[in-house]
Amino acid sequence: MKYDSSIKATFEKVALGVLRILGYEFVEIRPISQEMQVGKLVADFLAIVKLKDGTELILHIEFQAKNDPDMPKRMLGYFYVVISKHNLPVKQIVIYLGKDELKMSNRIEMRTDGTSILYEYEIIDLKKVEADKFLESDNPDVYLLGILGRTDNISEVIRNIISRLRQSFEKREISKHDMLEYINRLGVFAELRDIREDLRKEVEKAVIDIDITKTWLYQEGKQKGLEEGIQKGRKEGLKEALLFAIRIKFGKISRSIKKEIIHIDDVDKLRLLKKEVIKARTLKEFEKKIKSVNHSS
């Protein structure tokens, strides 16, 4: 999914710090570089972690943007592969990033004659973690996650993040390349919460000396312009086809009808009128229909 590379890039850099914010007291974390695959699934994050008492275990984390009723089965599949490859205890966590209410189960319990299983893992709903906990960090890779946390004022959180990024950029603590990467990453996170417009406003307010054409702001605007252009071309083509069909069927076209058609901006209405041209027996009958369609809501 679109968010995968952004959330993984963030987490891999600052896993220990983020896990402490989430309440886990690991003193050391060593990511396992090789990919762990279960069928077509590849684990999001896998590492060996050490506790305060020196105990080591395997930490497996999955990031999930949508509720998946099959999540317990997926996690159990991962568990089997991990426990088979590593002679260590396993801790599994699903970090839920979605805006919808968390509805996924975190367990499988099954009992039949002679066979039983009870399997559980942890789920953390990131939107229930206080945004301020992430904002307390001085590391952009950590405080960017504040946009996914709980807050009563998302605009204030975004302003805080953008302001700090700008200050770091002006102090040359981060490069233009870093700045572009962080802004684009924020765009992906904001999409998970449907707050891209809030982010857009704050980014545009902040005067930052970077090439805006390389950010999601420009790419999104470029795509929107392209779509609008295609839509406009489709409408003009339909209008021309409709006017041509009227002339062919009725041998003429009045100024009033032409004016009505030119002022139609709804593609569905234009398509409907193309069908009505075929049905109409007279130009007058079609003129009544076009006025009815053009003035309907």
C-alpha cells in the first residue's frame, strides 16, 4: 500500500524511540535485515530486542491502515514462520494507522475434541496515542508521527510540525532533500486521516525555500489539472457530437437549442440528451426535453 514505504522508513530509523513512546521498555533493538515471507506476505518489521533484565526476544510488527477480519490468521502465519526460524520467544504487535474505528480481533480461540488453541497478540490504535508524546521528540522521524496521534486540534499539530521542519531547514540541520522527503511523508500520513487539505494549507502558509514541484502538493495539483483537462475535453466532444446528431436528424438547429447545449457542463446530461435525440420525433419535442434536462438540478 501507498503508506508502507513512508511508515517503514520512519519506523526503521527510530524504532526504539517510538516503541518507548508506545510504552515498551526495550533497551536495545537490532532489526533483522532479511525479509520474512509467509506465502505472498512479507513482514513489515522484524528485530531482536533486549529487555532491561537482558532477556532477548523476537519482535514482529505489522502496520495496518484498514480493518482486516483475517488479521489474526495472518499474524498466526507469521508467528509460525518466526518461531520456526528463531530459537527465541516472540512478541507480535499490530499498529493500526486507520481513521476508522478499530474493529479487528487480536486473538484466535478454538476448541474441538482433543484439539485447542489460544493465540493472542497486541494491537495499538495509533489515533488513541496522544500526539504530544511524539511532538516531545527532537527527531523529525519521530515527531512527524504526531499527525497520526490523538488531538483536539489537528491544525495546531500540523503547524507545530511544519514550523519545526522549517526551523531545522533554516539552521541547515536538514537538507532540501530531507525537507522534501519529510513533506512528502507527511502527505502520505495525512491521507490516512483524510486531512490532506489541512496539511496543504499549513505547508502553503510556510514560506520554505524548496522546489515545490517535487512535493506531493505539486504532483496532486498536476494530476487534478490533468483530470480537469480530460473532463473538459470529454464535455466539448459530447457537445459537438450532440449538435451534429441534431443537424443530421432534423436538418437544422435553432440558436436557442445551441445556446442551451453550450451551457451544459454535466457530462451525464449530455449523454442523456444524445439518447433523447434518437427518441424525439420533432425538433420542437426535443427542444422541450433539452430545456427540461438543462434546468433540472
